[in-house]
Amino acid sequence: MTNPRCIRAGTTWFVTRRTTRRHFLLRPDADRRLQRLYWYATAVTAAETGVELHAVQMLSTHIHEVLTDTRGELPRFLQQRNRLLANAIKCHRGWPEEVFARAPANCVALYGAAAVEKEIGYTLANCVEAGLVDRPEDWPGVTISREGLGRAVIRVARPAEYFDPTNPRWPAEVVLRVTLPDILIRTYGSQTDARSALRRSVDAAVSLARAAAAKAGRFVGKVRDLMRIPFHRRATSPEPLRKRFPTFATAGEPEATREARLERALFLSSYRKALEALRGREHSTPFPYGAWRVTREFGAAVESLEQNGTGQRRSVQPEPAVPSVSERAAAQR
């Protein structure tokens, strides 16, 4: 059994999702139909779950996103958005199988401003390091330009594929605003200074990505040739086996590392105690704040950290609604 993930409101995450067997199912389309599917599905579910998007880049085989989960709804966002996107891609591509890999999304909690800056830089420089383009702005697929950090407004009309125009859940047009992470604004004192610092971090990441691409012998070709590659083809570059998947990142900041390790240890300790009590049919021991799956699938009590004028106090909240079997199955798509 893998360790549980701690889902807490206000956490900024670096999320990666990969296609099944590394097929080029997310390859950008010249007419931008595939790109519109991502933006529409993401805008709808982000509005429903309170997720704020800071950076994204979607290459042919995977998606990188940096986002903040303002309500503690990250699993619901990923479940719903990935289900919608996968079903829409099946309709668009005529693809008969699953779209995303059976392995779950890789979600890394970011502690500290340096970690957030590093992962945003990595996200936007990904297409450059792959040798696909010389600048992030040249990537024709889903991405955020350096000038769009914290200020881009994405407006997208409802795609013709999959989304029923008679269903009120699917409006004719949706808007997604790209925001700056609050931790950067607090660190640098203003949105202007935070945006400038983030732009410098991205510039540095792009420069390193160019050097890495040149060293590996990956040179920029014609983007239009990339968009002619059949989507059913698969990536052939070697993938490391049995690699580690971290649960948090701190960019090496000592204070942030200590905080992350302590918080993780306390969460796991409390979780295991509550799980043992539940196995013994003792239901009064609440799971720690941030427990997600066990509280929804088994109706277990969960603690909540509530802020008041003097500090933090704990209280047991009512059990959340249990998702349906179809909702749980959708997470596997």
C-alpha cells in the first residue's frame, strides 16, 4: 500500500500526467482543436473546484502543470478534468482505448517560493529542452508565454467534440485566468516584483534547457513537421525504470525542507493511528486534516484546521459525500 497523499487547501502543486504507452495523443493540432479541448475541460473544472492555474505545457505525451488547490479539491479536479479531456480526445482522435497511463498523476507539493519558481521554469522550458522549439512562445501546443505569467486570460468556445450544447454544465464560452502563486506575491511584496522574479527564473531555465538540448544532440526542426506525426505513434526515447516519485519539493531551501519533512511525518503518524483504529472498528478517532480518499470512500471522520484570532484549533468535521462507482472508475481513465 502506497503512502496517502495529504490534500490541504492552499497547497501549490506540480502535476504531471502521461499518455498511455507514450502515444502522441496530446500532439498539438494545426487547427488547434486538441488545444481547445484542454483549455475548455480545464477551465470548466477549475471553476468548479477552485483550482488556480499558474503554468502549463502540454507536449505530445504528457502534461506539466503548476497550480494552487485553493479548496483542497485536487483529486476531484484531476479526476473530472482528466475524464473530460480523455473522453473528448477519444471523440476527436477516434481513439478506442484509454488516453492516459494507468499509473496515477505525479503530484508534488511545493514548499517555498524557490520551489514554485523552479517548477514553473521547468514547465515552460520543457519544449525547449526536448529540442522542439527555441523559445516557449514558439510552441504551438498548450503553454503559457513568459509575458502571460500571472496575467494571461484564456477564452475558449465550447468544442464541437463530446460537450453537449444542451447540457447547462457546458457553457458556450469559458474563461480561464492564469494567476500568480500567492507565495511569490508574499515573498516579493507585489505582483509586479513577483512577475519580474518569475520571468528571470524562466529565462534562466530556458537558457539551461537550450544548453541541455544542444548537448544531447536535439536540434530544433520545423514545427509543422511535428504536427504531421501520427498521434498513434509512440515515443522511443529510453525511460528510466523504478525511478523515485517525490511527494514534495523545496528547491533545497533548508527551512522549507524542515517544514515539509515535519509536516509529512506528523501527517503519516496521525493517519496510521487513525487507520489502525478504523481497522479495529473504532470510528471515533479522526484522520488528520488533509486525508482524502479514506474519508470519502469509508465515511471516516477527518480533522480540520480552523484559523481563529489566537491560533489553530482542531475539530471533527462531518463525513464528506462518498463518490459513486462511476466517479471512482473515471479516475482510472
